[in-house]
Amino acid sequence: MPRLLEMATLGQLDLAGLVTREYTLDEINTGYRDMREGRNIRGLIRF
């Protein structure tokens, strides 16, 4: 994990590019449904 954090800090690892879609906490059920239906692989819940 420390190496991954170092790589992200140095710009060698694009963490934002790994996120398929962002959801608010109010949209958590939508995010879960999208994941189960295959519309979202790597969703992020922001709260």
C-alpha cells in the first residue's frame, strides 16, 4: 500500500481514472443497483 500511495503522489498511478462513476451518499442505492446490473464496475460513494 505505501508503494501505491507513493506512485499516486508522483503521478505514476491514475487513481481517478479507475473510478467508473461517483455517487453521493443519497444515491447509494442507485450505485448498488448499477453495480448489480453491470452498469458500474468501480463506483465511488462520496459523503
